[in-house]
Amino acid sequence: MLVSVYRYNPETDDAPYMQDIHIDIPGGKDIMVLDLLQLLKDKDPSMAYRRSCREGVCGSDGMNMNGVNGLACITPLSAVVKDDKLVLRPLPGLPVIRDLVVDMGQFYKAYEKIKPFLINDTPPPAIERLQSPEDRAELDGLYECILCACCSTACPSFWWNPDKFIGPSGLLQAYRFLADSRDTATRERLADLDDPFSVFRCHGIMNCVAVCPKGLNPTKAIGKIRNMLLSQAT
Amino acid sequence: MVTSITSFGRSGLYDWMVQRVTAVILACYTVFMIGYLAFGAELTYDMWTELFQCTAMRIFTLLTLLSFAAHVWIGMWSVSTDYIKPTGMRFVFQSVTGLLTFVYVAWGIQILWGI
């Protein structure tokens, strides 16, 4: 098959380019894209990409495969390869450090903005803050985010305003803490989001939902934030 | 919290609400106009004049015109902050949009009460 990989080494290349590589898959097996990348790296050790857990838990190997963002380690070739060709690019919209490695700084800054930690101003109990099973269930579909950035880098609003729009991943996390029964900073969190950019740049196109490798639904969480803002307004 | 001085109402929630309410008004006016033109009697100059001499129609049209102005501003402001990054160019684009919208509203009022 033909693999076309985005290559860029700022130390030697003036501009990024696409490198076409013909490769035979051993045994014609339906391997994961990450395994394919390892085969390519065996051929050309200069190729750079991030990876760690190789089972869709760490969120390191988010990349754009034939135009769709996803985790290389849990994406089989059969799911993305078309006409025996695969185009691999870094996640769109973030600065490229080298080859498939992007600078996630902007993404983490958006995450930092939503204060991704429990805020509770009541005196701490002796052991732990308890939560009813029903309250805990509110966090399902929110806490599973692994911050791989597949969703935010598939979102045009995040491409155009990464410094102002929080992006689907950050907003999913924002709702994770807004929905937490143990958090007492709901009012302050909402006040921080009520500007024309942070939440309201979401136009509900649901690219984030389409690409999330964990099957989460940031658009739904954003809708819930909007409803919370609405219900506390007069 | 991102501060913004050129958006319609400074609050994202307010802009969002205005955008939706004005959209409903614009939709109602469109449905009314389509209904009037498609299912009413054959249109004559007298009928058209009579329709717009009616105070209720003038109020409905003015409401639609003002809704259109607010809707346009929020929409075009959004487009300009997405796609026009140099502040100077964005300011010019927003100024032209604002001026044009104001001209249309003033002109619309003149037409409505000039009948």
C-alpha cells in the first residue's frame, strides 16, 4: 500500500512536505495505524511521532488519518485506508514541532483556563467528600476524556480562535466540574464562561462528537453549560 | 473570560439569546410574506399599498427590520472575528457592516412611513 506522511524537520527543511512510501503489510494483516508507523520508522528512523500506551488510554498518538482525527493505536487500517492509500498528517490547527508531533501548548492553556480541579470552600471532612451514586453517575461520559486533542483540533472554531474559544475538550471538562455535586464554585465557573468566545463560539457542527476516540459527546456537554448559564440568568 | 467591546451585548449568552429570538421573528415574517404572496388574491398595487398602510403591518415590518439589524450584527461580528485577524481590517469590515445596517434600518423606516 501507499502511505503519504507529512514530514517536517525545522532543523533541515525549509517547508513541510509529503513523503510517499510504498510498504507491504506483513501477512496482509489488518494492523493498527500505530503498527504501520513503527514499520515506517524501521525503514526511516528519522520519522517522529508520539506514542506511549498503544491501547487508546494515554492519548499521545492523536493524528489525522485520511482526513479524520483519531488515535493511531486503536484505528485499524481497514477503518481508514481508501484505495490502498493512507495519508497521515499531524493534528490540524496546532503548530508542528516535527513530522507528526504537534505543540499542544494552546490546547493545554484552554484546559487550564477552566480550572480542571475540584473547588470546595467548605471545611474538609475527616476522610473524604462523599457523593451519592446518582450524583456520581452525572460524571459518566465526562471524566473519561484523555485529552488527546482529536476533538478540539477537528473544530473550526478552535482553529480560528484557539486563544479565546475553550474548545470541545476543555468545555467537556468544564462541564465535568460544573456537574460535580462536590464542587461549590459553579457560579464563578459559569461567570468565567459567559463571554462571546469561550462557550458561544460552538456552532454545534459536532465534528468533536464524530472524531472522539472515547465516544464522548462534547456538543451535549456544551449544550448543558449553555442551559446552566440560561437557568441562572434572569 | 474573554473581554470584547465590539460584540452586540458583551455577554455571549445575551448575543446567543438575541440571535435566536430575532431568528424566530425573521422566520415568522418570511412565512407570513410567503403565505400572503402565494395564497392571497392576485397582487395589485392597491392591495400592496393597503397592506403596508395598516399600522400592525408597519409595526411587524419594523420589528423584523430591527431584528434583521441585530441578527446581522451578531452574525457578521462572529464571521469577522473568525476570519479577519488583523485588527485594522476587522475594524473596517465591522464599521462598514454597522454603517450599512444602520442605513438599511433608516431607509426602511422612511419607506414604511412614506407609503
